[in-house]
Amino acid sequence: GQNIDQPTEMTATEGAIVQINCTYQTSGFNGLFWYQQHAGEAPTFLSYNVLDGLEEKGRFSSFLSRSKGYSYLLLKELQMKDSASYLCAEMDSNYQLIWGAGTKLIIKP
Amino acid sequence: IAGITQAPTSQILAAGRRMTLRCTQDMRHNAMYWYRQDLGLGLRLIHYSNTAGTTGKGEVPDGYSVSRANTDDFPLTLASAVPSQTSVYFCASSEYDNQPQHFGDGTRLSIL
């Protein structure tokens, strides 16, 4: 079956670094996506990994290991505005996204 | 401003009523999607369309129907609303089905 696992909630301090992990199990794989969703708003696209390794985009980076079914989103120099839910989604063999329940990130001053 | 527009923003509906949620995009994207988002669960795909004139069923299609008469519009219809359809509904689009999806602001639907 297909199952996306990510922590329900994480807390971090402003200015620090946080890593949000995501594991997936699927018979087909066409990429791993990360989205940010502020409370009451729509998800917005952050990153996409289809090959192993690290993709860096400003303060945000995303890593993928296809052999381990594992990805993480790394947020550096945390700001209060980074308080949001972070959604991991795997694109399956039919090019449909299978979504995790999201990780609520709480940033404390 | 380019993007995806959903209407209405929110709606309270009596059970048994028919309701159509509207979604329009002006990015000329080929693929469009309808999701529902419930507390504690990931986004779940209801229906999708990879190109105008075609539609497909997602993970939770029962009780919902869609049409894709043209590239821009992808309405979602609840034929006879039930309380379990209370949710936040998001419409999304992507240039092709293997590309990142962009979301509308959502419709909050409450079925009483």
C-alpha cells in the first residue's frame, strides 16, 4: 500500500534550524513534493525531488533517498512567519499525489 | 492576477441539497484536481482531469461528480449533500500531471 509518514508537530526556536522528516512506501515513484500551508490558507509549493540528493532553495532545502523511501525538509534561520504546516506528498506511478497529514511547525521566539 | 479562483469561499448547506463548487484557472494548465482536507488527514483526491474533455476518479469520488468542458473550468458537484461531506475543498492545477500543483484558496463547506 501507500503510506506517507511525517511527525504531527514540531517546535523550534527563531533563528535555529529544523529538519522535518517524511517516509513513504509505494510500488511506484515519480517524485517527492513539499508544500507549506499556513492556517486557513491554501498549500503553496516549496520543492520537488525526483533524484537522490539535496535541492537547495534559499533558506529551504529538501533531500531525497529513493532507496530508503525517505525525504526531509530543512529550514534554516527560522523566522516567525515559518510557523505553518509542512506537507509531504509522493507522486505515484499514476502521477497522482499521495499526501501526508502534515507537520505543524511551531516557532518560538 | 493569474491563478486559480474558487467560489464560494464558504457555504452552509442543508443535507440532501445539490451544490456545485466552482473552480477557474487562467494559467492554461492542462491538469486540474479536486481535493478535500479534513483535520488530521492528508489531502485526499476526489476527481482529476489531465486535459479538457477527460476526467478520472481519485481516492474518494463517491457522492461527487465533475466535468471539464474547457481548459479553464473544473466544477465539482455534490448531487445530494450528506454531513460527512463537511470539509474544506481545494481545487488545484498543474501544467501537466507530473508538474507541481498550484492551489486555489479553498471552499469551506458545512453540511447540516
